[in-house]
Amino acid sequence: MSEQWADTRPTVRRDPVADHTPARREKLSELFPGERLVLPAGGLVTRSNDTDYRFRPHSAFAHLTGLGVDREPDAVLVLHPREDGGHDPVLYVRPMAGRDTEEFFADARYGEFWVGARPTLADLAELTGIPVEHLDHLADALAKDAGPGGVRVRVLREADGTVTALVERVRADDERSEAEIAADDDALAEAVSELRLVKDAWEIEQMRIAVAATVEGFERVVRELPRAVAHRRGERVIEAVFDGHAREEGNAVGYETIAASGDHATTLHWIRNDGEVHAGELLLLDAGVEAESLYTADVTRTLPIDGEYTEVQRRVYQAVLDAADAAFAAAVPGARFRDVHAAAMEVIAARLEEWGLLPVSAEEALSPEGQQHRRWMVHGTSHHLGLDVHDCAQAKRELYLDGVLEPGMVFTIEPGLYFKADDLAVPEEYRGIGVRIEDDVLITADGNENLSAALPRRPEDVEAWMKDVQAS
């Protein structure tokens, strides 16, 4: 088993992202001078028995190292403190097992014979520009100078339980309370989330790549709509078309695809996708391609399955589009993140009042004590987007919901209206109609850019686009 193997390993070159990650690590370093910061990639997760899910590293690890996909399960980035207050990064990695080892052919979880080649320590050092050491050295490295009066150690607790246990052993003699120690780790999790609020140039380019692939995926779905209508589980056809495209053109989908037809479109996170698709109804498709870099798009379009909106569908759709346009107008540097949602809700409440659906005036509904319009629009209009579909989710409220918009921020704008089939508070003509329009938005120096503008938004443009796509 260990003999007569040719050397077929490819040459590894420095990844372009390695030019950007030092600045990210430096920003984190400045927040925690003199402390050791432990940022695991995470380990493999068992799906059942002896099979694992595809590995995806923790987003903070990916952001700070540039590594992604499935090359480094169990890896750990450690920022070791220097006397000048800065940090030296070291990657601790489980290295490739040589073909003269038993692991090569006998270990079904890590052996190259079973799961493919892993990079060597030298490969990863060249790829990332970060010094790399064997994972077996991690425990001693974490313990160095730690303890009472020594180096304080913080860890991303949720990333890897095994690494967290190592850190807890190092901190066993810490005289502080468990709550104080946990607060240290929470502050680290908060900090790495906040680092991603403003994207650098490389990240923005990755977002463009993810969005472009997503637009292509929507086109493929439209071409396959007739097949979806003919199938007993047409929603599953739509899901399969988009998800297959995501695997072909990226790493995967960035989240479970929502392929919701008819009344299913009124269920916000409909991912069962087992329903039929009928002419005359709407398809709410909420989907995003995750690029190889792990940056994901998040786009929604609500499409007339037979190519044309009915009068009522168009009325609801136009209201949602007007709300989205109002949100775009509010999404400018210097505004607050919450202003985007407020602008959309003013339009939603006004339309519901105009249609006679609100039990109070739009003004009263928009008051903190009112909120009656939320019966039909219960979610927020925006969330940050990047390595995670709900990126930066652990950031402090004052930097997220209350944060000021800056160039380089990327987030969604996605108002909707959802009238469930059994909602007796609305006339029958509205029941079973769910509409959401979602775009990915980059804040620029003088306003914003709709990264997903290549997908039509106006109802007449959607109809014309669908006709052209299906004819091509």
C-alpha cells in the first residue's frame, strides 16, 4: 500500500486574498493587545454513523486566513501577543499523512485514499502567507505564559468544542468568575463579527462573483419552469436546478433555497420545497450562490409562473417594489441602518391603508404602539451580507441596527407582503399571495449600487425577461 506512488502533487501558489488578510488581522490585534486570540476553523460534523457533512470553516477563520472550502478541518489560527502590543499569527494544522503511513489508506475520515489529498504545512504557508505548525503543537502553544498574572487567552467558543476545552484547561487557574471569562470570549466573537461590517476591495469583488452566478441561476430556473409545472413536486425541480447550478459555478448555495409557489410563498422560510407549481400563481424564489471564497449572494424575485401577473398580483408586487425603491433611496452614507427599514415600512403601511386592510391609519400603524402592518410584513427589510447570509450577526446593536452606513457595507433590501390563504383579515382576492423582492446593495461614496440589478425588478420588465429567457 505504501509503495510505487508517483509524485503528482500540484504546485501551490500564494492566494491573492493573502494580500488582504494581514490588514484584517491587524485590526483585530489592535483590539486585544497582549492577549492570545484563538480562532478555530472547526471540525468535521457527523451526518450519520461514519459519514460527515461537507466541511465549511467558521466564517471568522475564513475571513482572517483566506482559507475556505474543505482543506483545513481542525485547523486553528492563533494570534500570539508580542511585547510591542501586536500579534504574530500562526496556523496550526493537521498535515498531510505521507503515503508511507497507515493513515493514508486506513483512516476513512482523514486518509488521502478516502477523502483526497490535504495540503502540506509548506503548502498552506505558501498559500496564506502565514507561518504554519503541526496541530500537535497547539496545546503547548496555548499554555505558553498563560495562567494567573500571565497572558490572557480568548477563544471563539462556538467554533470547535475540542479547542475550547483545551483553552479552558489553560484557564483552569484563572481566578476570575466563569461569567467574566465567558464575557472575554463573547467580546472576541463580537469583534470578529464587527470586522466584516465594511468589506475590502477583494471581498466586494467576491460578492460580485457570487451575485453574477446567482443571476445565471435564476435564468436557468425560468427556463425550467415548464418542467416544474409538469412535475408533481415542481418546487423540488426548481430547487434542484438552482442548487445544481450553485455547485457547478460556486461552492454551494449560501443557504437553503426557498422555492415557494402559491400559498407557500407566504411562509417566510419555506425550504421544504415539496409543492406543486401551478400556472396563474406566483413563485417566490429566494436563493444565492456561495462562491468558492465562501461569500454568498442573497436574492429574491417573485415571478408569475405563466409569465404574466394578474391584476391583484401586480398590485401587491408594485407596492413591494415601491417599498424597496424607498429603501434604496434611504441607503446612503451617513444614514442609519434602521432608516432603510423605516423607509420601506412607510410605503407598506400607506398601501395597506389605501387598500382598506389596516384597522387604523398608516400613521398610527407606524407608531411604536401600533405596528398593525406587521401582520403582513413581519421581518426586517435588511441584513448584512458576506461570508454568512446573515453576516456580522454578533455585532453590537449600536454598530448594526443603530449603525451609520459607510462605503463598503453590503446588505440586502428585501421588503415583502404576505397574505396567507387562511387570512380572514383580507379580502379573498389577496389570499395566497406572497411577494418579496430582494437585492444585494453596496454602499458607495455617494450613494449605493444594486449589485443584483441585472435581474429585472419592475413587473413589466420581469414579464419581458421571462419571455426572452424561455424563448432562448
